[in-house]
Amino acid sequence: MRHALPTGLCSLALLLPTGAVLASAGSEAIDRHCSACHQAQSGPQSWSRISAQRKTPEGWDMTIARMQTMHGLELPQEARRDIVKFLADTRGLAPEESASQRELIERRLNRIESFDHPSYQEMCARCHTGGRAQLQRRPQEEWERLVHFHVGQFQTTEYQSMARDRDWFDLALNEIAPWLAESQSLENEAWESWQQAEQTSPEGDWQLWGHWPGEGDFYADVTINTDEGEDAYSLSLDGAFTSGRPLSGEGQAIVYTGYEWRANLNLNGRDLKQVLDLSGAHPSGRIFDDHDDAFGMMVEMVPHEAAESAVLASLPASLKAGERSRLVLLGHGLGEGEISLGEGVTVRKVIERSDMRLVLDVEASNDLTPGWLAMQIGEISAERLLAGYRTVDRLEVSPTLGVARIGNDKTPPVSGVFTAAGYLDGADETIPLGQVPVRWSVSPWDKIAERDEDVRFAGILDAATGIFSPAGAGPNPLRQYNANSVGNLRVTASVVGQEAIQDEAQLIVTVQRWNNPPLR
Amino acid sequence: MNSSEIKLLNLTLMGLLAFAAQPLVVNAAVADEASADEVREYLVTMVRPNQLYVIDPEAQEVVRTCDVEGAFGSGTLQLSPDERIAYVLHNRWEDVVGIDLTSCEEVFRASGSGNSIRAKSIASLAVSPDGSRLYSIWDRARLGLDHYEVLEPQLAVYDTAAGLAAEPLATFPAPRQVTTMGAAEDGNLYLAGADIYRVDPENGETEIAIANRNWDRPSFSPPDSLAMWSMGEVANEFLRPYTVAEHPGEKNEAWHWGISRVDLATGETENKEIAPFEFIIFSMVSDPRERDVFYGVYTQLSKLDARTQEIVKVIDLDHTYYSVNTSYDGSRIYLGGASSDIAIYDDDFNDLGRIRLPGDMSTATLKVARF
């Protein structure tokens, strides 16, 4: 089978191909609620338009939402859920097909897209992400109909900047639609083979880790149980930050298309969404705030049971000479044997030890040699997982360009969330140190931002965490033209104790988005 | 009680409330009296949610408020030749409604939509010089059961006497991407699209009057123009401002404001750069006394002189305005659109005051009418 989930979990596999044609709540709901317009066609479970498209669960849900808001469709919430589930399962995207757009699905919006087409950016991706269409598969006729829909529904499409300088409609039909039909065809091998693949259940015990903005690295044991409903699961999380502060929570999830895990979580009292791609050996994805999508954390997850022993993660990724700190090692087969963390590192105390986790109190000596720390846990060695350093050679802030949004009760603000990673630049090798302690500051990006006092008006950057909280929305009578509290800012991080080691990013603080679908 | 009577009552009430502060006598009845013996100048605009406003700029008072049935948008306005009827693009850009400015009576209504076709006009309205014809261009889509089909845009010719369910006398295929229109005294229609087109509304024959996208000017980029505002009645011209780069990408690259212009009295056309491009302008009109002097508005009010190719004067405004116009004697500049106040300046940009309205003008035109 294609998913390299460990053997222990294979026994739990649901051996149902996703593409199986069975009467389901979803297909019955389509017959009931959609087929007055999308008429049944020859072949089982085939409806006009619907059956000629494939999309992500978010893509299908947005289509149904549009039918409700623009075409007067009245649909019980349960039917909407059933239809999305059915269509994502039977007309979804294979993991290879969604792989290039995981950032969009995971709501990592602070990135700059690029495409292998000279005008796609201007023609399409000036209004929405280009990724939004890249997460669809259609034959040419359906791409052409999408062009007709755009001009028919949003008449000003062809009058806007980067449209009124060209024959937009003709170019969209005759250049963009054929290119999309070629590069994103309805039928292809990836989808064919994915439909034949056996799907595995995520039920079982897992370990998950990530970095919570402003709080630090965390790890948690995750227990996933089947729940009522098709491919529905409940999960509980029990873990801690590396500081020792507890982290716990629970949630509900549905798996679409055999690998698209979507969960609602509550972690330490905060409501969050979780998107995971379960198709690989280590499910990975992101946990984020649905209303403040910049606030989120990349996470990885591995099963408790594994055939091979290994150290898979070190939290943090580096130790500073002369400092005593808590170190968490995650993996398999860590329960037994001598612990050695390399020259210059002393384990003062073993706080917690199990087969999959070591929580240690360690001290790095003042004369530690900067570089990789060769780690040995019993029989397991890891040469390039933990680094030691005295000083940071280089700092990298990400994202390099962030967009935050002012907000209010109705349209919550979107934060700026920055991280700073340190590096040792060796002669032969660059060694990543992970996130190192920095101080954050903000200044005007340019002369205009300085003149308009953007730093004063646009919001506040937390010097310790790198999290920017935007100002309130609306005209600001203190500003020229009553302008909103927008800004163009320079965000700078400098290493604590090494102020000369800096990096910076641009933060544009802008107005609200009024239309916030799951795929932007 | 019709809407004008309700408004009359409201205005009378407003007058009473204001009486203690100043001897305010302007109301609809007075304006009607005034129209009997002397021609006065009024400002006409649309305000959200769906009111047409007639405003006395001298007294800086609202003279009349007409409810126009349907939803706001775009608020594009054109006037009849006697300037007593305003035609407004309304109801989310789908209807043209004629309103008698002296009575608020609805005298004309046409929709391009119907029979499974949704038609919207992107600010394309014009009235023939004799007032008998109304022209619009409809961007149309056929709404099928499960798909849309975008149709060719249509130039529709209406008889302005056709009443409240007017059907076009004739329709002709029209180019895509057309916004504002102007009707010249020789009967030709001018359309602001990729180029400025000249159309004979008798037969739909279309030619390029002023090449823009298709101009042959090797040292210039194609021009960019956002032409959404249908002024020009004061100078009797059809004007579209544009921005353009000269020597684009080269060391001596220079950006300019330019204009494409049709003199509606003579049919004469011209296209030229008028001043450096230093800030955004949403709409522009010429000075009726000196038609190579132009006023532009957005977040600044500016005066541009094509004779010297200079920005003569520019001031920051308290907020953004979209629509600029002038009095017929050129002594006053009126700013509307976007927000909910009309600003009045003299031709040296001295602030003459504000007229506050209860709703936003948004994309509406600010017209000047005399009756």
C-alpha cells in the first residue's frame, strides 16, 4: 500500500476505496437539493457541472456557499456537510495534486506566488490567489464556463486595473482556459491511482509537536478515536510546552478524500482549526486561528508505535553555551540506554522518560564547541538534530513580507506573526539553530510611513514575541485624510546579547478583508 | 402622498428646526417659484440608499430629495437638454430611471435585464442633444439553469417618451469594456472603451475616433484610464483622463496625465498629455472659461494647465472625493462622490463650505443643472 503508516495501524485500516460508487447521504442530498438545476446525467451519480469538476473539501464547500448566497439555495447544514464529504471523496484531489498548494489550504497567506504562465498572475491572481484555481481540476469546457461565470457574476472584472488594458474576456477564454485545461485536467493518473489506493484510519495514539507563537515549542500525546459519522473522529491532546507549562485540549475531525484531515480543536481554551495531510509517513500540517489566520503553528505527528527506533525531533533545536535549559527529544525507542548529548553538554536531570519521549534538564558548558552535537540514546544516534552555539552568526526573520489587518468586533483583526531563526555559518555547512532569543522592534518602512506616523497609528509589536497586534478599524480622525490606521512598517529582530546580529521584514498593515472564504 | 410631498414636509420641518439659528427660507416651494422667473444652478447627485438630491450650491441647502425605487448603483447621471430630467443608472447598475428634478416624478424607466438575461451598464449613459433618445450599453449574461453565458454587449436606443417600462427602439452590438458615453450635437455617440469609439446610433456603425489602446505612439506605453464619471455638461465635452509612461523602462521615463476629448458641439477630437502624473485623479473636468485648464479630484484637488504642462495648484482634501464639477461661470468647483459631503471651492481653491448629506454618494456622478 502506498501510505507508509506503520504496521500496527494497518490492522485498523478501513479497506474501502474512496471512489466507490455507493448511495450515500451526500449523493442523496445532491439529488434532493441540487439536481433541479444540475440535472442528472447518464452514468451513476453524475450531475451536470458537478461531475465535471474536482476540488478540495474547502473548494466544494465554497461552491455550496455560493449557491446559497447568490442563487438562493436553501440547504440544511447537515446536507451541506454530507454533500461536501461526498464530493471531496469522489471528486477530490490526490495528494500529489494538492501538494503545491498546502500553504493555501493551511491558510499560510504571507507568501508570494509564482506561476508557470506569463499572464496568469495578472489575469486571475490579482483578485484571488492563483492557488485557488490550482486546487481545481476541470476539462476545458468547464474552465471556459468558469470564465463566463466570472464576467457574468462580477461584471467589473474586465474593467479593473490589469484587465482594462487588454481584451480580458478573450484572453481568459483563449489563453488561460486552455492552459488550465492542459495543466489541470479533470482526469489524470494521480487521481486514478489514488482512488484505487487503500485508505488508512488515523485511529490510534500519536505524538504531535510544533511551535506556538509567543509561547514556545510544545509536544502532545494525541489520542484519536472514531466518532459518529463517516470518517469522523474525536481526538484529545495532552502535552506541555518545553517550559513545562501544560497543554491540553480536544477536538473533532473529519477525514476527506482519504487524507485531508480537518479538525476543530480547543487547545488551552483557544478555538483553533487543524489541517493535516495524512498521506505521508508523518502527517503534517497546521493548527491556526480561523479568524486570525496568521496565528498558527506548523505541526508534525508520528504514531506512538514504530518499527524503527529513532530520534525525530529536538525541542529546541540548539543549546547555548553556558546555559541550563529544558530539552525535549521525541521519537521511538528512547526509553532505554545511556543518554549522551555530545561534548560539552551535561544531563543534570531526567525529568520524564518513555519510549517516545525524553524530557531533560541539560547544561551546556561555556567552552562548548559550536556545531552539531552528536547525540546518542542507547543504540540510537542522531548526528544532525541538535546544535550547540556560543554566538549566532546570522538571523533570518520570516515571513519576509507580512500582511496584517486592522479589525473590529465584526471583522476581527489579523495579526502579524514573525519568527527569527538563527544560523551558524560554517566553512562547509550552515547549521540551523532554530528560533533563538531576540528582541523585536518596529520602525517606518520608508519616508512616507515616517511622515504619516505609521508606527504610532498602525498597532503594537510585542518586543518579546514578534506578534504584531493591529489597531482598530475605521477612519482615524487623528490622521491626514481621516485615513484608517494602516501602515507600512519595518520589523526588526536582533539577537539578545548580540544586537548587531539582525534581520528585518516588511509588515504591511492594511484594511479588513470583507470576504474571507477558506481558500483566499 | 408621493415621495416629493413627504420630502417637502421634511424640509419644512428642517426649516422650522433651523429657524432659530438663521433665516432659512430655502425649500422646495421657494425653488419652484425661483424657477419660474430666473434660471438657477443646482447640483444633482445620488445618495445611498436610493435618493436623488437637488441642491442649491449658493445657499448650500438641499432643495429636493427624490426617492428612486430600487437599490443604489451606480448613480451615474445624465441630464436632459433642458436639464430638468436626470437619468440615473440605478438598481445595482441594471435600470435607467428618469426623474423630473422639478417634481420628483419618475418619467422613464428601462432595464436591460429580463428573459433570463442579466444586463448591467458600467456607467454607460447618454442623452441625445434633442432629448428624444436615451442611449445605454448593457453588458449582458444569459443565466442558464446551471451555467452563465456572457453575451456581446449591446447598445440600446430608447425613446425617452417611452414611459416606465421602456423597451429599446433598436439595439446594436457594442464593444466590450465600455464605460462612459457622450452624445454630440451632430448625432454621433462617443464611447470610452479600449479606444474612444464613434458610433452612429442610427445604424450602430462604429469606428475608432481616438485611438488609445491601439494608438501608434512608439515612445509611449498604452494609456490607463478609469473612466467612471459622466460629467462634461458644463464645458459640453466628452473627456477621459488617462495616465501614460513616456519612454517606459528607459532612463528618461516620464509619467504624464493626458486627456482624450471630444468637443460635443463640433465633434472635434484631441488627445494629448497635459501635466506630470504625480498623484491619482479619479475624475477630471475642464474649466469652461479656459478649456486647457483642468480640475482633477481624488484625495487631492488639483488644477492642471495643458498650455504649460504644469500642475498649477494642488491641495490635500479632508478625505477622498471621486467626482469633480464646476459652476457654469467657472468660479466654483464642486466635489462629490465617495463619502457624504459635497465640498465647494473657488477657482483659487479657497474653501467655500460643505453640504452634508445623510448617505454616501459612492460612485454617483455630481451633475450641474440649470432651471
